Amino acid sequence: MADYSESLIKSLLKKVKDYPRFSKEEIEKFCWMAVHEHKHGVLPSEYDIREIDEELYLQLLEAFKSNI
């Protein structure tokens, strides 16, 4: 499992919380959006099927859930 820097995780956590219409009930969706934007440079479109970094997504999700 890749180990991402604490600064990357923190910056993505902030990005997640700053998204318009952010909702704690949809943490998975917003974490996925942040990882997608980090990898591809743009937010996903409605039917975007490009792959994301699954390990980064899981680490971000875990960090977010532990910070709630």
C-alpha cells in the first residue's frame, strides 16, 4: 500500500470540505471527487469513468472519518 504525505492528505481533506454542497452523508462521493481532481486535474463529469488512485482514495476516506 502506498503511503501518501500528510500534507497531501490534509490538502485533499480541506478540498473535500470546501466543495459546494458538501455533505457528511456523502463523504465517499466527495472524497472520490477530490482524488479524481488530484489525479486528472479536473472535477469528474457526470458519467466520468476514468480510474482514480484507489489507495489514495481509501487513505483520504479513512483520514476523513477519523477527523469527524
